[in-house]
Amino acid sequence: MAIFELLKEVANQHLMDQAGLWGLLALIPVLLVYLIRPRPKTQTVPALMFLIKESAKSDKTSFLRRFIRDPLLILQILILVAFAIALAKPFMTVTEDIFVEKTAIVLDASASSQTTIDGESRFERGLEIAKENLGSKNAIIIISSVPELLLESGDAAKAREELDTVKPRDTPTNIFDAMIFAGNYVKEKDKIVVISDFIETGSQKDFNAAKNILESRGLIVEMANTKDLESRKAKNIGIIDIDIKEDQTSVQIKNFNDQNETIMLDVEGANLTVKELTIEAKAIEVVSFRPRLRSRNSQ
């Protein structure tokens, strides 16, 4: 059983289509034809009868010898084995050192990056990851509601200076557009490092599709999830959209958690009819309010 497990593991690692190995079944009729084909008939001479017993013993041991000495059969077996392996599409994974001339850092600075666990925010963890992945030449793109180019091209020292100036914003997250935008500042075989919690709030586009697009252009794309470094699951509730009009403002608040959450509302300079709001898991609530009217005597 251990041999079969070993063969199965080897097949999984080096064959794209293991069904192609069924082609080895073609060996069965070839071997059958070889075994049942007529053999030359040997006639014994009475004077040699004393040798019959010895020759019968040697016939039993000479089958494998005859099998090996049949070049046509061996050629047929080799052709069928090669055909079956070709159908199974063998491959081999090799390591290759690629010189990356430029690295594009795509850093999430949207509202969700302000989530804090154990005294450290996702944005702060993202900054650390960004600095660890800087290359000899770098571009820096900030993920926000719209992509922002912080640095088009600079060495590691310049990139660190620029990263130290970045602050998180109270904006939605648009990862897809930021990734595609970053592709304008690198070329084939350059690297793009996307650092985010991958909570997409500003777009319906799939950032995995952006990764596929960039990789099809020969770019190296690495995704670093800042949530993976957290010791526990964070609670996340935030504003995802605001509609401001002259007489009324509407705010969309989303609960990203798996359970209902109750929040307190407080808007300076506004008349709120609701002070406490319960939002169901994964749901969005809309809160509308009017600005507080100022008295005529106020300056």
C-alpha cells in the first residue's frame, strides 16, 4: 500500500491529467497476443529422451529471458508507455531567480484599515509590510475611493519617507481600480504588492480579476492580507456612502460582522431622531438627518 501511496503522490505532483494513464491499459492486449501466439513445435528424438526433463526445467526459467530478448515487443511497450505519459501531461516545478527592476506597493488606507486589534491598526501593519517589500526602485499607490499615486519612482529611502507621511482616510475601499492603476507604473516581470484587508466597499469589481489581468501581462502580483496577522477576529462597522443634499443628508452604515450590532449615533450640528441603531449581520442601514436650524440672533 505504501508503494501505491508513493506513486499517487508522485502523479499528483508531476501529472496535469492523470486520466491519461488509462492509456497504459493498451499494454494488456499486446501482452496477451505475445503470450498466446504460436510457438515453434519441438520434436524429440528417442535417443535424446534423457534430456527432456532437464529441458522442461529450463523452459520455465527462460520465459523472462525470451521476453527481454524480443526487441519488437519491447519497442511496442515503450511506445505505448510514452503515449500514455504524454496524455497525462507531465510537468516539473523548478525555481527561477527573477530580477525585479521595480516594485509597486499598493497600500490600503481606506476606512476599514483603521480597525485596531491588540493596540495596532491594520494600516500600521500594512505600513510595516510595505517597508519590508520595498525594492531598489519603487512606486506607491494608495487604495482609497479612487487610486492615489504617492510616488511614481524612487529608491527605498525615498519610498520610506513617503510612506511615513501617509495617514488612513475615512473613505470606501476600491482595490480593483488601485491594482489596475498600479499596472501603469510597472512593466513585464516587475512586481506589484497589494497590502489590504481585502474588504471591498467602494466597488463591485472582483480584485482577483485584477490580479489575473496583471499576471497575464507578465507581472508578479503578491497579495498581503493584514487580517491574517490578527490574533482574533475584529468587529467592523462603518460608513460606506454619504449622500449630501441641501436640506437633508443620508448616510449608509454597514455591519460587516456575523452578528447584530448596536451603535450610538452622534452628528454635530444635526437633529437626529434616532440616537441608537441596531444593524443586522452583514446588513446596511440608512440614516437621514437635517441640519440644525440656527437662530436669527446667532452669529
